[in-house]
Amino acid sequence: MDPTPERFVIQPPNLPPGQTCQSIAADPGALVSAGLRPQDFPCRPDNASFRNMVSELGFAIAPSAFYPARTTGVGGFTVSLEASYTRISPDRTADGGSAPYWRLGSRGSQDPNTKQFSIVNNAPDSVLQIYAVKARKGLPYGFELAGSMGYISNTTLWVGGGDIRWSLMEGFRTGALGLLPDVSVGGGVRTITGTSKFYLTTAGIDVKMSKAITLADSAQLIPTIGYQRVIIFGDSNVVDATPNVDALQQCGYDGPDPSTGAPTCRNKLPNGQDNTVDFANTFTFQRVRVHRHRGILGLNYKYELIWLGSQIAFDITAPRDENAFLVGSRQWTLSFEGGVSF
């Protein structure tokens, strides 16, 4: 399931029968011999597929805001393991159409004999799994800091980031104000590492409300409800649409032309021109900026030092309601955590 955005390619129009921009890059001389110009058939980025994959991956790594509105307190500290499971759209879109961006955009199975990966992932995961270590520390005046580090299962991607929040009602435990629920506002950032093909960062701003229910003096049950605004930032690096063709080796690169800076090649096409065809097959995708509305429902249980919890975060509105270029269905993230709080 490692991302493979280099497969998001739009083939140029009027291709000769049986040809693709990739096959032309591998053997441009055949087109020259047929009287055609291979440089007229470069690979072009499929920006729509890239935006949809980045949006769904960004939703999965978004700050979970997995905590009640009450902080750990000035002297409190919580360390836990968190597991999150996020639905993606590997097969169908919201309108029932095909959603090829996960089949093309993720690495599939590997042939045990040749060690080559398939060019299409015929069985992409329908749920992305993220496992992380999280720590929260209370500060004076109702503030709390948190940090998280984890990885996305079945990939080489790692996710890290931090959170800060402020509990507005912190300190009111008795009297009339003690009857009110706790309310907090906060924000967090998550980013990924493990791929050189694009950058992905997700920011979240949340408002949460919870109320601790004491059980037998030694345990607490804490239901939570909240809202989160998620903003996804995706930026492409330079992508090679023909990774099996080495442009420098194919042209016999001799360095830049002193006067124009253009690459010069030892290898020539049948018409005598430098074989620079594959240099046109690198590109960057359009940047991605996605806004999502998420609802949050959670339940935590605390018994002495033991801290357990579960939460679901879900799209309140369909992704394309605010982002017309998206075609995927609504997503949800189901999270569980277990640790110690002291």
C-alpha cells in the first residue's frame, strides 16, 4: 500500500495504436521511423486521482483529537498506545462509479520469482491502519500538550505530530459550575515521512465537550462529543512517469549545452536529433488543499492508573460538498487506546 503517484498518468491524445507514453519513452526510434515525433506524446499528470488519494490519506492521518475536554491536570501525565482504522474508497466512488486512484496509486503484490511489483494493486486495503504512541502532559491554566508518533500498517510511511489545547472550565469541580460539562478548544498537526514523492500535512482545529461520571469512587466513565475542522495540505515532488526508463542513460547524457543549458546527448534518434524524449515525462501534480468537517464521539474509562478509550470521527458532510474536485465517499476513523494516566 505504499503510494505510487507515478502511475497517475493521462495518456496524450491521438496515440498510435498499441502505444502509450511509457512505451514511446522506452523506444522513441520506432515512432521516428514511422514519420512521427515522439516528443509530441509526453505523459501528463492525472491531478484528479492525486487529489482524491491525498484527501483520503490526509483524513486518515489527521489529528485524532482523542481526549476528553478535561486535561490531565498540572501534575498529570498520560501515556498510551493508539490504534486507528480509517475507511478509504478502493472500489467505488460516492456516485457508484469506479475509484481507480487507490488501485493505481498504491503498490500491489510482489511476484515471488521476479521480485517485481504489479503495475496495478488489484486488492487495495479498504481500511488504513495507523498504530501510534501518544503522550499528554497537563500545564497550568488548563493547557495541555500532546505528542504522537506512529506508522501506517502495510506501508513504509510514518506519522508524527503534536497537539495543544485549552480546557476553558478547568478547575471547576464543585458547586454550581461543577455541574457543567468540561469544554476545550484545541489544535494539532500531523505529517508523514517515508516517501520522497509528495509532502502531506494535516491540521485540525477542534471543540470538545465531556463530562466525567464517577463510578464507585475509584473509576470514571467519560463520554465526549466534539467537532473538528480538518485542513489537508498535499504538495507533489517531481514525479517520474516512466520509472523503468533512465532518461540520462537513454540519451547518453553529455552535460548541458553551454549556450542554452539544454541537455546534450551522445545517443541520437534515427532523424539525427538528440534522444531527449524521456526528459518530458517528469512532472509535478497540482497542489492539494482540502477542507473537511468531522464529528467526534468518544468514551473513555479511567480506573486508578488504567486509561482506556474508544472514539469515532466521521465526515459530517460529503467531501465533495466543499471540495468539488473530490469523488470519494464519506470517511470515518475508529480509534482505540490503552495506557496509564497518573
